[in-house]
Amino acid sequence: MLCNCVPKAAVLHGKSVGFASQKSRFRNVKAQLSLFKGIILTKQELQYVFSMAEMWGYESLTQAINKNRHCR
């Protein structure tokens, strides 16, 4: 019985780490977006931006934010 519990705990641990890293990336994207002055994003818009960041890569999002910050 003990052998059956260990792999299950390992799988759950792996999932929680995945969720933690996803939440961390989400907070980083949210922090980057907060650098824009006067822009308020709805939850749906924020989810869209986050999904685009996952698709394009977070470095691309950071570069776009930095580029737009200099335009103002």
C-alpha cells in the first residue's frame, strides 16, 4: 500500500509546482502590464494578454512593453 501512495504524492507534487510556476509567470506579466499608465484591463483582457504571452514567449511581451514605454 505504501508504494501506491508515493507515486501519487509525487504526481500531485509535480502538478502543484506547475501551477505555482504558472501563477508566478502570471504575476510577472501582470506586473509588466501595470507599468503602462492609464490602462485598466478587465479579467478577460488580462487572460488574453497572458495567453498571448504564453504563445509568443514572455521575452517578446517584455520587449513590446519596453518598446511602448519609450514611445510615450
